Amino acid sequence: YFRHLWLDSVSQHQGHRILLLVEEPKMTALFGHASAATAELAQALNIPIKAVADSDISLAVFVINAQTGIDQKTIDLWHEFDELLTPRLLLVSDIAKGEQDFDDAVLIAKRVLDDVATPYLVLHDDSGSPAGLINLETLQIKDYQSNSKFAADTEHKQLVEDFRKEYLAQLEASGASGYEEGIFFPAIPIQLPKLGIDIALDLIRRITKP
């Protein structure tokens, strides 16, 4: 992401040229159906909504609505970025209502987009509402209701054991830089105003940091 600028020298450097390396800004954009790629989400992530694949985009953030599924335009746009080897992040919204949940949406994404990976799974409170996320690599839980983090207990570890094995196998197969290289695609559950947004922002920064 560098471009070369040749600058003609002045006075004391007469007859010479100076090569400057200027880093291009790294562009991130949000893609998805209007039911998912909302202005509210774009504001929370501080990235613009786009509708066309572009080779200048360093990270394509796709969002799908768990209740409405994935429309054909979103599928086509995802695969256009395949040809560009663009890193992609998948967000799954609207996981707090309706019959479909994060796991259902991921299964659909695996069929029509790519073999997306799930670094986090959703934990629910006693009322059935999404309340926290468990990190499948570290087995740490973040409770968004109390804004606290703690280690998973034995019961939670057993519940996610098979999902964890699958995720770690995907992570190992892609390598440590698979996400940055555009061959490993994290799928993150989100629920505005808070759940999962911090994780999405961290993953965006991994690509856009200088």
C-alpha cells in the first residue's frame, strides 16, 4: 500500500531526484443488504457503506441479518473480492430477535460465501437474550451486561468443545496471518449498541493500522 513519488530536487540538490514512499490510506467499507448494513452500524464502526467492489479497499466488512439471510447481491459482492484477495470480515446482526440465531446464519454463510470461522460464540442470559461472548481460543467470557471478563467454567468449556476444535483447526490451516492475507474470514456476532462491536473494531484495526 505504498505509492512512489519522484520529486525534482531544488537548489542544493540540483540534478538529483528524491524517492519518497508515501503510504496510501487504507480504505475500509461496509457491505450488505439495507436490513443489515444500516447507517447506525456504519456510524458505530466509523466506516462508510459501499455497494461496489473496489481494488482500493483494504478490508471489506460484510454484514448479514440473521433473520433475513443473505441476498444475492451480497453473495456476488463477496465473491468479487475473492478475485482481489481482499481481507474480509463478516458480521452477523439481529441475533436477539426472531427464530434464527448466529449459528444458523453462519451455516448459511458457509454454504454461499466461504468457510467462515467463528472466533466467538454467543452466550444468553436467563431471558434468552444475547448477553456475552466466549472466545474460543482463550476460553475467556465477556459479559456485556456487566462489562466484565472472566474465565469460562467447566460447563461452558464442555458446551463449546467441538466448536473450539473446529475453529482452532481453521486457524492453524490458514496460518497466523491468514486474516490479513484474505484467506481466513472471521464471523462475529453483533447486537447494537454494544455486543461484539469492540471485537469488530479490533479486527478492523488489525488491517488498517499503519
